[in-house]
Amino acid sequence: MAKFAGGVHPAGCKQRTAGAAIGVCPAPEQVYIPLSQHIGAPARPVVSAGERVLRGTLIAAADGALSANVYSSVAGTCRGVIDHITASGKKAPHILIENDRSDESVSLPPLAERTPESVLARIAEAGIVGMGGAGFPTAVKLGVHGRADVLVVNGAECEPYITCDDAIMRAYPQELVQGIRLAMLACGARRAVVGIEKNKPEAIGSLRAFCGEDVEVRPLRTRYPQGAEKQLIYGCTGRKVPEGKLPVDAGVVVVNVHTAFSVYRAVERNEPCYARVMTVSGAAAGRPQNVWVANGTPLRAVAECCGGKEDCARIVLGGPMMGEPVFSLKVCTGKTTSSLLFLDASECENKVATPCIGCGRCVQACPMGLSPTFIEEAVFAKNYAEAKRFGAESCIGCGCCSYVCPAKRFLAQSVKLAKKIIRERKV
């Protein structure tokens, strides 16, 4: 088993939700469905105010090559497109639908045959995107026309607290393997490797019961960020993605476990992507669990379902390493919303940053071999060409540098800022 350099080993904190059955978060009275739940152009609304829709109705169509369809997650009346708050603090267009509680639904038409072209078209039609967090339209990722011979499935789930992928692997192993084979058919891969950290023995055993020679389950060492794309590819195949290149240039396509499961649901059950499994956890969550959540559900409804305390020390959308603090529970869920954490004071660190002591721990921990402290210095000097020279563009945003820094410098944030400015200004 190939091992990547660097990384850290934070406490897993997965015991609160690991092993339990997947619950269901009741759909709220109103859902605010984002038009942008993916990388690329926002979807274009195709419904009008006053129009009645069913669960599974197309409400916004992909607008361009890099976009994705959006479907209603409830049955009810469309109240139009409104600007609603997002996790970034900015407002963005959402479609507001009032839930009539009828739970009527509509499905996609059955596929007459399973060919690479028809499966790829169905994935695009269903609006499936990378559900591990990236949100890249899956049909675009899989449409590599035979350039990849290996499909790598990300079941590592290395972020602390999060167990939604683990729950899917244990609850739906046969369906997941079917989804993996359909994704292989779509991209032309001859074999698939499912990378799962060794701290998930039940998931490993469940999947192996349904795999054959074409699908291999590869146990990986438990180390963060094992699930990062380049690190996962190296751990599963021993291949290295060249600097500045894409995985397909190494003959590999990567999809997340939830994404592959959504492919199964779209092809075999004719269900578009309008709901997902989320992890709700943390010491301030009264009923931590993994739950099915309808897209567009306000986080307050998720909190009420799982006993999340709004007055806790910190609320985080995503994992503690790469997630973002939430300032409003009016923010709504989407296809990439993997977790919601309610953390108490014992789970948070609020130390004041002090000057760098030059210990080099951030350099040792960086899985991309960067020098975060030098990039930070370049950012403070507003020398973004220097930040680029130190490799800021190669940062994967894992947060290992900030995690190990004894001076509690905001290294990850500084590198993220450098990367953003380099791209915007075309440094």
C-alpha cells in the first residue's frame, strides 16, 4: 500500500454516529433550493411562481457545459426565485417551494438499455455532482471517452466526525457496487478500486461481499487527508498525478461513495438527485445521527431533528478540518452538504495567534510538500508572485498546517487567500 507524505492524525470523533441506522429528517414547511449546488454556472429556472411541482420535478436546467440540473425535493407550490443567505454570508438565487405534505413524486423515464452513452446521459439528466464536497458535475468527470482505465471510489472519509459515507457503505453495499459498475461503464474504466480507511472494518466487509474481480476494496491507513484526490489515487493505485495535471492524465477518474450511490439511484430506480445523507454530530447535538435530508432544507430544521443547540460554542458546516463556521441556521442544504456539527467549548480551540517560531511542523505535515509559513509571509507582504513560487496554487485546503502549528497561525486561511488572489489577478 502506497503511503503519501505528510498528513496528521486528529481524533476521529466518529463514535457518536458510527454504526447507527440512517434516519430521516422530516421535510420542512418550506424549502429553499439553491440554483448553484455545483461548480460551474448556476442552473436556469424552468418553473414559475404559482406552479405546482412534485418531488422529482425538474425546476432548474443545467445552463452550459459545466452545470447541473436541479430538482424539487418536495411536492408543493413554487413561490418563485428569491435571494437567500448562503454559508459564505452572501445571498444567492434559490427557488422557494411551499411543501403541501402530499409527498407526491415523479420519476425519470426508465432507461431502455445500459450503454456508456445512455448511462452518461442519465447521470447528467439526474443532476448528479460530486457529493463529497467539490460539486463537480459527474457526467463531465466521467465523460473521458476511455482515457481512464481505473475508477477510484473515495470511501476514505478521513475528516473527523463525518460518517455519512460509512453509513451508506454499510446500509447499501449491493446498490453501491452496482452504482460503481455503472460509473465504470460510463467512463470506460476496466476496474475500480474503493479506498476505505482501516478504521471502517464493517464497511470494508460489507462491500467485499458484493465485489468481484472488477471491483476491489483497498483498506488504507487511517491518516488525514487520506481522502484528498491525489493522496487517494496514490494510496489506491500507486500512481502520481503530475503537477498541474488532472487525474485522467494518470489514467484515473475519482468519484465519491455518495456520488456512486446516486448513480445507482438514477439509473436503476430512476430517481434524480434531490436528497442526500448528512452527518449531524458534536457534543452539542442532542441526537447525533446520519439522516436523509431533502435538498433546500434550512439548517434550523436539521438542528431540530437532531437536537442541535444553537447556543453552542461553534456550529460548523462540513468537517472540522475543511468546513466553515455557520453564522445562521437559515442557510439551506444542497447536494454537497455532508455534515453539520454542533461543537461545545471542549471541542473548540480559541488560542490567540503568536509569532512563527520557525519549527517547520507545517512543512512536515503538508501532504503537498509546501512551505505554508513562507506563503503566509508572502501574503502579508502582498507579494503574490512569491506566494505562487512557493506553490500556493497546489494547496488542497486540508488544514494540516494550521492544525499542527504551535503558534496557532492562520496558515491555511493565508494560503487559501493567496490561491484566490493568484487566480483572480492571473499572477
